[in-house]
Amino acid sequence: MTSLDGQTVVVIGGSAGIGLETARLARTEGAEVILTGRDKEKLDRAAADVDAAGTTAFDVNDTDRLETFLTGLPTPIDHILVTAGRPYYGLLADMNITAAAQHLAEHVALPLRLARAAIGTVRPGGTLLFMGGTGGRRPAPGLAVTAAMTAALPALIANLSLEIAPIRVNLIAAGFVDTPLSAELLGDGLDQRREQLRTTLPIGRVVGPADVAALAVHLMLNTALTGATYDIDGGQQFVN
């Protein structure tokens, strides 16, 4: 296939950033899109932006709402992209261990739930696509929880790709991406981080949501790709 014409793409976490940009590109490629997000107001704006076929507002970690959403989808779905969630940063001395453990449990359980739900929902050869990161590959204070997830997700995705084949399962591992979430996490340090990356990354610029969206759509279209992790960080992991 060379386009998504006539296909249906579900974006879980599609109200902003990478999810919204992927929905835009998928629409350009001819797909119908269904969006979810926690904030109904933001979700409604995103839906109007991309002329979404449907929306549902809920927290992806609410297992009952997630199950209701998935079982209510018009089948077959061609592709599901999951961008919901955020990294967990915190020094051990200050860490809320209960919250950290919950974060780890939720981020492992979500791919498992979605993979099981994909059987009978996503068509054979369709895609279940998750977001991870590259930043936790280099040990640093405050990254223990994020590093654990960074290491775990590629193995989880590879195994799921075997269990639910011929549905394809892949992982996008991003570095810093200039999104509203990055702005929220960095606050006043956002401009400084952007400038640092412009001067140090091999690509000479900051990675944006459109870059990740292009990779996501490529993974949907290329039916030979499954069980793998695809880095997109502009070379960040090699220089800082």
C-alpha cells in the first residue's frame, strides 16, 4: 500500500502533540481517524481540526472505560497508535515509591490489555503501535523508573508481535520532541533545551511531532515491519 485510503486509524492520546499530528497525516493519506483523550474540550478541538470520524474522552488507565471503548469500535480497525502517558522522573530520595510502582504497572499493563483487545478488533496485517523513548538508555539520577520502562518496552513489544500475529506490533522510541507535553515538563527551561539540541544534535534541529507522525504512518503502511523498536531522536542518545 502507498496510502491509508479507506482505512481506519485509532489514536489513543490524539488530542495534542504526536497523536494529533499523526491523525492529521493519516487524514492526508486518506484514512478515517478516531481520537481519544482525557480532556474533552481539547479532544473536541482536535476532532474539528482533523474532521475525526469519532471521539471518546477518558483516561486510558481507567480499565473499564478503555475496555468499553475498545469493544465499541467499529471493526475491523486497521491501525491503533497509543501516545497517551508521560515519563516518570524523580530522585530516589524524594520518590513516592507507591506512585512509581503504579506508573510501572500501568505502563506494562496497557500494551498487554491493548494487544489482547486487538485480537478480533484490528484486521490481520494491521498495526498496534506504541510510543517509548531513548532518553532513559543512559543512566542518570532521577531516571530509574523511566529507564526501567525504556528497557522493558522493546522486549514486551517483540513478544506481543508473536502472540497476536498476523497483527503487527511495533514501538517508536523518541528522544525530545517539541510538543505541549515537553513544554509542560520543562517549563521555563524549554527554550534553553531547544537551543542546546539545535547546537548538539547531528541533524542540527529539534525533532517535532511531524517527524514522529511520518514514522508512525510509515510503520502502518509497510507490512513487513513487526516486533521492532524504531528510534527517532535526531541522534540525541549519542551526544547528550
